[in-house]
Amino acid sequence: MADENWEEVAKVGDIDDEEAIRVEVDGKPVALYFVEGTYYATDDICTHEHASLSEGYIDGTTVECPLHQGVFCLKTGKALQAPVEKDVAVLPVKVVDSKIYIQYLS
Amino acid sequence: MAQCNYVIVGGGQAGCRAALALRDADRNGKIVLIGAESHPPYERPALSKGVLKGSALPQSVIIRQLDQLAEMAIETHLGQAVEQIDVASSEVVLDDSRRLKFDRLLLATGSRARSLSVPGVNLLNIHSLRTLDDCLALSESLQSCQKLVVVGAGFIGLEVAASARERFGCQVTVVEAGSGVLQRAAPDELRSAVQTLHKSNGVHFLFNDGVSRFEGDSKLEHVILASGRVLKADCVVIGIGVIPETRLAERAGLEVDDGIVVDEFGETSQPNIFAAGEVTRHKNLFLGAPTRRESWQVAQNQSTIAAHAMSGLRKAYNEIPWFWTDQFGHNFQLIGETGPTLQRVTRIYDGALKSTTFFLDKQAVAGAQSVNSGKDIRLVREAIRRGMNITPEQLADPTVNLKSHLVRDPVLW
């Protein structure tokens, strides 16, 4: 993928450890997570039903949906625990000069 | 070791999850899944919510398609009922008189909707909601329904009421024998939150009343209540609970007590017969006393425990009970102990309808109920398992981060 479509979404320090916030990337809701010094991003909406993963429970590098307790891997987006079966999309994240950028597919 | 013959009676969530768990545990065993419904195994929660509302497709509830099951060498006989279990010969007898031999049998027969035995109950447009076919038939009826009467203010009745308001804009009246909603299964805080939500969305309630008969010319026209009140109606949904489908088990001489009685491994009173899901009165080590639960969680996880026991891996069922319902776009959850004798502390979040009530047993968090705050439910699960050092004042304060109060290193014993 060409190095384009990076959108600035937050600043370092905006998210506490093991927490997440909801941001918008290319007009779509994205969950941005911070776990042990690393940022991860996935689509914010669960693949099961309409719920916001940024309001989920983060345990290591997984997030558990607040609605029905489906679990996804933050690194790969893989659905790890029912009722979710379908993986969630992950988005690339980078930090430059204390600014956090997320890349979207054009 | 010779190949083991596993037969599963019941093609719902519990039966399917058991089949999948069996295949994981025993690569070589022969697994036969028999289901009375003709659909591939599916989950039921969305039938009264997403599918009825139109926000989820009917296919989305399917757990595994038939070809996926076939790939795992799980043989399916769907649309086929089991007539009898021949315990002496270890065989099940199908409705076409065929006999299937088993070494280990699992009963995952679920429940059937309780019906009303009143005149007129067989009129057109009177529904119950248990199966995918029920859901599709009800959806069809609701397309042209202006006045819907729901009998029963339990979870199914309320979810149907909400879906009918949201998608079809029906006028909805809920008739309930008790004095309020959710009388059987919920703490006061949940009951009042749900009841208020329904009223503000235009659902009418008639409490302390019941149906004495239905009237109409082939098609439903009126619901006559015990009080004498007459309700005009185009459609009725009866949601007055379920009856565990224990008839096969009873005829086979298994111990039954409002559910097939099983221990914490899913074992019945008969050595080579197991039972799983909501048909069981099962032991859950977390709760102690045997319980029958109509929940996704039991269908999902107690069935796996039973399957493992069938394959020789005995592991006790020990799970914190958890339940959810979605109504009018709001999510309600219950976890752990939420009994009336426990101390309660409620934290109310700013903005939208969002709160959590914590239930404390001698200062320790023992359970919770959430309104749009599912993350707290997950934290309470952790608090019950690991412990949480927190005061009631801190629990009530929405700015206090619960996670930071969890005990980091669980006590070992």
C-alpha cells in the first residue's frame, strides 16, 4: 500500500493505558486502543451487532465487545470468542511527533 | 480404541456446540446430530430482536451450515424427530422407525413455547416465538398489523413489543398476569428501567390481567381479557415462558425435575446419557444449587462441558451466570448474584441512559446489572473472580476507573 491516506486522530497522552477512544477516520468510526505502549486501531463497530468496541473491555491485546462479550484480537482483528464469528478490520497506526495517525484504504 | 458412536438429539445451539466440541476432542468418533427443525443449527437470541426488527438477516443466526458440518464429519439428520430412547439396547428410534446405535448419547432438546389453553387460540395471526420459522411467520403478520397484543411481560414478550414498535410502528399492548414487567427473572432496578423505557416508547401495559379467549372469524379480531376488557387486535404474540422438552428423557426413565437433572459434568442418571443446554437442570459450581437457565450462555458453554465429559475429559461447569437483552436500542445485562438481600450501589453516567447497579455481598462485588454499560459487566466478572478493592462510594462515582481497583494477582489456594 502506498504511504498515503494517513489521518491524524489523536495525540500521545490522549488515551490511558489499557483504554480506548472512538475516533473518525475517513468519516467512519474507528476504535483506537493503547496497550503497553502500543497503539492499535480497528473498526469501531462490532461485526456481530451494532456496538462500539471502543467502549469494550481491553484484556492484553484483546478487546471484548460491551454488548454481547464477543472477543477480538487487537493485532489481527481475529474473532476469538463467540458470539462473534467474523473478524473485525484492523487499520495501520503510526506515531509521528507525538501525533497519532491512522491509515485508511482509499 | 474402537471408534465411539456419539448421537446428539437436538439440532439447536447446544447440540451444535456440543458436536463441534466433540469433534475437537475426538478426531475419529462418529458424530450424528439429529434435529427436529429443518434449518441448520442456529442461535435464537436475535429472533426476537435483530431478525424481527430487520437489522439482521435470518441467515446471520446460523451457527454452521450443513456443508461445514459435513466437512467436519458431523452427520446431520434434520427435520427428523426422535421417538424414543431404547436404554437397554443403547439406541435411539427415529420417527421413521430407523434405529441408531449410540455409545454416548447427548440430549439437547431445548424447550418449547408454553401455550395458552383458551378458546380461539388457534385463530390466524396468533403466534408464539421460539423457532426461526415462528420468527418469519410473525414478521409476515406484523407487516400488516396495526394493533398488536403481547401476552406476557417477560423478556421475549418485551423484546417482541420493542421490535414491533421500532420496525412496524404497531400499537402495542402488553397483557401481564403479574403487577409489573420481568417479575420472574430480574432485580427491581432492571424492571423499572425496562418498564419506563417501554412506556416512553408508547407501549401500553395492562397488569394483573390475563386472556380469557380470542375471538374472530378464522382470523383474530378481539382479545377478551379475564377482567372483561375487550382489545381489538390484528396480531397476538404469546410469550408466557417455555417448557423444557423433557418428554424423551422421562420416557427413558431419566431423572427429571423441571429439566433433565445433570451434574456439573452434564451427566444424567444414566451412565452413557448426557444432557446439555436449557433442557437441563444442571449443576454449576459457581452457583451451588442445581439450576435451569434459559440463556445463550448455558447453550454455548454447558454444552461444551457435557461434550467433553462424553469424550472422557471431565471438567466441571463453573461459570458466572450472565444474561443480556436489547430493547429499543438499549442494552441491559445481568451478571452474577443480583438477589434482593444484597446491598446495592448504583453509578449513573452522564449523558445518555447509562448506569450500573452493583450488588455487594459483605462488601464484595457479587453481581451487577447494567444499562448500556456492558464494559462494567465485564469488569464485574473479573471482580468476582479476582476481587476488587473498592468502596461503595467509589463504585457509585462514575469518574472512578473500576479496572484500576481490580486485584492484580488472584489469591492462590
